[in-house]
Amino acid sequence: METCPYSAPPYEKFTDDHIFPQFLGGRRTVRVCKQCNDVFGHSFEGRASQQLKRLQVFISDFGLDLTRTPAAWPAAIVIGDETYDLRPGLQGAQYFLSKPTFIKDEDGKLVGGKARSMSEAKQITGGLIRAGKAKEVEIFTSQGATIENTRLTRSFSFNDDLYRLATKMAAALLVAFDRTPIITESDIPAYLHGKTSLPVSPAYCDVEPIRTMRPALSHTIYVELGPVSYAMVLIFGFLKMFLPLPAAGHAEAFLGSLDPITGDETFDAVACIGPRSVPQSILPHEALAQFRDMQDALTRESVARGATRPPKLETTHLDMGAPVEPAWNSTIRYMFPGTPKRET
């Protein structure tokens, strides 16, 4: 008799749910009911994947091979009159035409253009000729090329989609190690279904002991159970999120890691690093210090993995939400901000 960790029976069907999201390259799964899997995939997971795929492209432009899992940053740059998508390449981000373009002569007749593939070029050419809009049209394919001499800027948000994704990753790790009661005793199921809130936040605490347990730049899930139970999730080794968990009588810890470059995925019981907590509120200068720590970690870990263009990261804008007396709300919204469209 299978039981879903996120909902009560009756169940229509059970499916495999990835511990690390499949869009990040995860392979190992746990069993959940199909309804929960579908709801999560079509809500916060889908939205978080769009955000993290753009981040994957951004990091790949440091000169890292992040092509193991596909990713795209739609309409990322503008060159002349043409808009291009970005995707990870073997040695950095590559640009690809977002949509077909057309060239007209002085009389306004179509004489040429550029397509995204040979099949698209043939389809466009044939369609124009059959419609009587052109006798001969020469349409070339646009080949991907590594971008040069362009500084990318990236807007990033710590938001509820990302927090719920991190929560589900931590819960799936607990299921994998047969600690499902921790989930059912908590508000995690209701939170994942959008029926309540949880105090998930950026991990304003020391995570260096976790970073030393896995390869640089890896996605990581760490769960520690005991009198003070919590989970921490790292994305690309630097985005750090914290989730408090119900107290447990026995002290133990579990670690899952996924290397985005090699695809290696590991899950182990590990030694506890000790209790961690985050403040209920944080001052702006404290938040900025935490952000700089994340930036430094991303730079350091990218260099450790062989980045050929070490990043020079800056936080130019920090939106912490509405002020709350006597301190500030702990929600940080933007990192690497700026418009993604760049003229070259």
C-alpha cells in the first residue's frame, strides 16, 4: 500500500517524482501520487524552472560547460534588429535566433531572410513562393555562436516558487531516507499545495560546512534532524535557502548533491554540522552582506570548476520589500538585476 507524503487517500495512481528536479538533471525519484506530482509540476516547479534555466545560461557564460541539461534564456540579447535566445554552450553561452527574420528590397518585396533551421528555411521559402509573395527567396539558417564582448545582467528573485521548490526537494530527501513522518507532522504538504505559509527564507547563516561536503557548484540538499531540525538547499552552490522542520528525538543528518557539470548524483547519511537558525528580520546592510557572500561563493566555485571567464559579479539593486519596524522584512527580491536585453 503506497502512501503519498503530500496528501491523503484515495489515490488514483502513483508516479515517480524526482528528488532533484529533472530540469536540473536529477535522476533519483521517490513515489508520490500523480495528482500531487501534476499539481506541483504545473505550478511552482514550472515557474521556478524558468527562473533557474535563465540562471543556468548566465552561469554558463563564465566559460563553463553546463550543456548536460538543456536550458534557454528567451529573447536575452538584441543585435541590430534581431533578437536572440541564449543557451549554454561548451565554452559559454551561445546565441540563437529567436524567430525568423526577413529582408525586403526597395520595392518592399521579400528577397531573403534568416531562419533557425534548414527545415524552417525550406518551409518559409516554399510557403512564400506558393502564396505568390516571392519568386525566389534565399533564406539562410542562423547557427549558434558563443557570445563575445557582451556583459550579461540577470534579474533574480527569491520568491515563493523558489521556496516551495526547495521545500519539496528537502521533503523528497526525507522520503528517500524513510523519514516521511517528519513531513506529515509538519505543514509542508499544505504549503506545497498553496494552502498555508511556511517561514522559508534565504539562509542567513553559515553554510560553509555543507559546501565542503560536495563538489563545487553542485545543487545540494542538507537535512538535519534533532532538537533543532532544519533543511538547507543550495542551487548552483550559492543560492542558499533555509527551512525549519519539526523537532526530532534522534540526531541525524542527510545530504544529497547533484553536479550540474558531470551529472553525478549522490545521497548519503552524514555527520551533523549542528543547529542553525535564521533571524526573523534582518537589516539592509546585513542582507547585502549575505548577498555578497553568495556572489563570492559563486565566483569561487566557478573558478574551482574551471571557469575560463571568472565572473565579476555586482549587486546593483536590492529590493527587500516593505519596511517592518523596528527592522526590515527578510524577503530579498532581486539579484544580478537589470534588463536582460543588451545591445552589442
